[in-house]
Amino acid sequence: MPLRHLLTRFASRGKVQTLPRPRRPQCQNTTRTVHTGGDASSTSRVERILSRLPRPLRRYTIRLRNAPLSHIVAFLILHEVTAVVPLVALFGVFHYTEFVPLSYVVQHYGAWVREGAGRFEGYFRRKGWFGFDTGEGEGEGARGVAVGDGKEGGDVLRRWEGEDGRYKIVVEVALAYALTKALLPLRIVASVWATPWFAGVLGRLRGLVRLRK
């Protein structure tokens, strides 16, 4: 008897039952990270820092925007380190060697030289460092070191060539500050690249601290 007729006979007798199709298990995404509460300030700071990157480089920071909190903390620490280390290193080079690219830095980054000179001279006056007297008129020297007045770098050069050693230090720090600002895109990219590794280091250190407790 043909197979089709057999199936018809069994179906008519109720022997054939249609089994329900098994349900496919649903996969739950457990890797999604939600930043709430205290994380919001850190996330917003990261956004401000990353927004300073040129647009062609921003695509390399997409993962960091959705990263866990540990990665955000690691990035912020690295960002500060990449600001302090070049600043101190460049100042050391300018102060202890004869290499001081004053004209080049003033010509290309004059606004940042002016900003750095005013910021650090005011700080040195408040602290009384490098021979600055806290009783002197704060800000007078900063205006003298400032770049501008129609003569780009003229005042900086005069202060640098003068006999007052205090302003040599101010100019050296201002030059280091300007170059560190100019390196900002490279610093951000380096910090993003090293973030996963540094987050792992922080995690291991946190584990060691917990074990000692």
C-alpha cells in the first residue's frame, strides 16, 4: 500500500499527533554596562576629554564610551599621568640643558604659552616658590610674561633674556605647558590604548589590598 494511504488511515484513527516545536532558548545579554548615580560625573568628564579629539580619531574611542566603571577610572588616571609626566620632563629638559625652542613654541602656541605663564606665575606667588614674594602685586609679572601686545613673543623673549631668574623658570614651565597641551590628541589616544591593561593592574592591586585586610 502506498505510504500516503497509510498516513491517511492512521491520521483518520487519531494515531498521528503533531508534537509542539521546541522553543529556542533566548540569550540574555549580560555584558551591557549601565552607568548610574556616582558614575555620571566620571562619564561626563570622559565625554569632555574625548570631545577634544579630532573627528578622525574619535572612532577609536567608541568602546571606552560604553566601558565599565573600572575602565573609566583607569582612563582618567592615565589622562592625568600623561599630562604631568610630559610637563615635568619638558621643564627638566629646558631648565637643565641648552635646548629651549622658545621662538618656535611662541610662534606656534603663543596663546598656550600666555595661559601657562599666567597660571604658573600666580601659583608660584601664592606658594612663595622660586623667589616670588607672596606680598608682591599678584599678576603683574604674569602680564609682563604674557605673549601678545602686537608683538608675538616679544615680552617672553625680554623676560627670558633678562637677569631675573624667576621669570626664566616661569617661561620654561610655560613652554612645557604649551607643548603638553599640543600633545593632547596623542595623550588621549595613548590613554585609551592603555586603559584595558591599566584597569587590569588596578583590579589586581585592589585584590591585594582586600587580601591584606
